[in-house]
Amino acid sequence: MPNGTWPNGILLDGNATIWTVGTKSQNLLRIDPKNGRLLASYPLINQDGLNKNLKKSRTGVMMVWAIVEGKDGSIWFSQSDSSNPLWRFDIPTSKFEVFRSISGPPFQMRVDEKTGNIWFTTFASGTIGVIQREASNNSGYVITEFPLGRESYPSGLFLDGDSVWVTQTLNDKIVNLKILKDNHGKVINLVKVLEISGRDKKNLFSAPYDVIRLNNTLWITEHDANLISKYDLISKAITKIAVSNNPHQYISLPFWLRIGPHGKDLWFNEHTGNRMSLMNTTELQLTEYEIPTRDPSTGYISNVLNFIVDPLDKNRVWFSEYNYDKIGILDRHVSIPFAINSNQSDIIISTDKDQKFPPKSINFELLKVPNNVPYDSSNSNSNETIVTFKASSSMSEFGSLKNITTEFFPQSINISKSPEKVLIQLKLTLEKDKKIVPGNYTLGIGASDGLVTTSVFQNLLIK
């Protein structure tokens, strides 16, 4: 991207063209996804012929978190720390229109493919809103907002038929709102039909940032932790899954969720974890792809704040790297040359009266996977691929085992020279003079070559 762009929100439109907005350069960019060539750049000039904001940003950056394509082909996007919170770009005329009547800039936006309505959340203003077509209005659109409360800080939203799910980040809630319409199909109100509090006796979740419903399960990113959570709407039980550890940051900050391949897998970005990740929700397998950008001056954070899944091929994901002037693509058609297999579904650790236990060994297999597509491992000086192992757990918000040390035998495998299947052992040992808290957790066992980490998860029952 041109120097000083700072892209955040990113869109792949119906014509397979990439759009993003320079939060620092203050222009809308159209990009050819085949070669990365900049096709056009449109300075943000509103309908008054002005490119100046009445409100000045202290940093010179006006963050564009959300960008979507309307059913009519127009491009809608938000602008934070600005007197112009919502923009619409008409492609045939190359003209912008600004909407200033809303309470705050949209944080996330979703298009209802059936009605064409565009739904959004306003993070600091505590509202959920909807943009609807209305011919009698001068602009052709009407925007309606519904308050969720000053302590709600809504972020993620998921359109679910005649209702919408919303995460309330500050007060740790997820709500389901029924959409009420008049006889003409216009949205006139929202009615709360369900509220799930993360602060109940079970301490279900904290700082929920995004949500997607798959059948009777809600999938949630917990932004202030290293966790993605699975909440059963029938049993009200929650299963927490920890992402793998990061050598530079304690917290990976799982962020947005998007539906991936087969309509069952879920993509999400790890903001400070420097990864794009895919959760296989049926097998509980996690694949994390490293973003290669590493800059010590920014804490080795690549700042992948936003991404979009290719609607025609959900194995392909476009992402932005905010303050590095980059956009990138992740292509899952390049297969991973290794996998993990474990026949254990439940791991049980029994403690004595002092909440201690003897060392516990867990066996699993590293499998070599035939790879017909050239694969460039980050740790290979030749054609060798070295795989190391790591463990994660929901025992702590940092995604680590609490008061338990881990040791793998062997510590690494050169799969370029290994047999098709290698037995690996994980040894769990209680730390000296420490106790362990009984409970139901998950244990993740991962293998990594430095570019990709793939993990499988088992129930960990400590009693």
C-alpha cells in the first residue's frame, strides 16, 4: 500500500475487487486482488465538497473499523474520531455522501442479504442501528438506532433470521434481540428475548467481542484473554478453547469471527497474537497461521485488526495490517505437511487431599501429510521442516496450564526425515509446592513449524 495509508477495514466486493480506507491518508482505495495493483484512490470529500472534518483527530488518524457493500453496490464505511461518522460511496458517480445524524461511528457492520438493510453497532455510544432504504427521504436512506445502555459497549453482531445477536463488551453480556417490523417491512423496534451474562456464578466469559450462532451453539471471542468460547444454548454449558502461546505477547486478543469453509468452520484474527486462525467447530481442531510481519519497535505486533473471507472461496482470507501499510491474503489451498492425531477425548487427573497429583503422561501422534503444493517452512534452510510442540489450556485466561509444567518427548521432529507417523508423549507435572484447582477445562496439544500451528483439544477433568 502507499506509505502512510494505515488500512483497517477491508472489503471484497461482488466484482472480486478489494476496497479499504486509509485511516491516515484519508482516501478510499480500490485494489486488484490478482496482482495487488492500486486501481483507484478517492480522497474523502463529502457532499458539501469538503475534505475537512469539523472534529480534529489528535493523532491524525481517523479509524475506519467497518466497511461493507450495500445491495445496490454502494460502499459504506465508518470513521471514528471524526465529525463524519458514516460514509457512503456511489461507484458510478464516484461521489461520497456523509451521514452525521447517528450517535457515533459504526464499529461493526453487517448486511442483511434478504432485505438489504445494513446493521451496525456503535461501541462508545452504546447503540445498535439499522440503515434502510426509504424513497421519501432526501438521501434515499433512513437510519434508526436503538439504545443498549451506556455500560454496554456493543461490538460484534450476528444477523440470525428475524433476530440479531449482539456482544456487550464492557458489561460482559450477549443479548438476542427480536426485530419488529411494520406492515411495509420497515424495522421499527428491537425487543430483547434473551440475555446471557458472563458474570454469573460460573464466570462464563469476559469481554465478549464477537459472536456467531451455529445451530444451538454460540461461538464467542474473549478479547481480553487467549480464549474462544463455545456456549451451548440448551445446556447452558460453556467450553473454553485456548489459542497457542505467543513468544512476544501474553495476550493474543482474539477479535472478529467470520464463517469459513463448509459453513461450520470459523475464521478469527488474533490482534496481538499475529495470526489468522481457523477453528474446526465439529472436530475442535485449531489451525493458526502466522502473519510474517515482525517489528521490535511495535512489540512485534503485526496489527491484523480486520479481515474479510472470500465469499466465493471461504478457504481464502484477505486481511489488513494497520500501521504497516499492508494488506495480505491467506490461502488454505496450500496444505500443511503435518497434522496431529489423538485418540483420547478425555484426560482425567485425580488429586489427593492436598490437591496434588503424580506426573501424568499423554500420548499423541504426529502425522506426515502428503503435500503437492510447494510449502516454505520458516525454519528450513534447505528442504527440511522441523516441528516443535506446545500445550495450551483454559485453566487460565492466558491460555496456559496453571501450576503445571509441560515436557514433550521428543521435543522436536524433522518431518522431512521422519516416518509417516511418530508417537509423541506429553508429560504433565505439578510445580513444586503448588496445588491445583479441580474443575473442567480443555487441554490443547499443538505442533508448529514456525509458520503454522495446528492443535487438537481434549477435555481436561481435574478432580
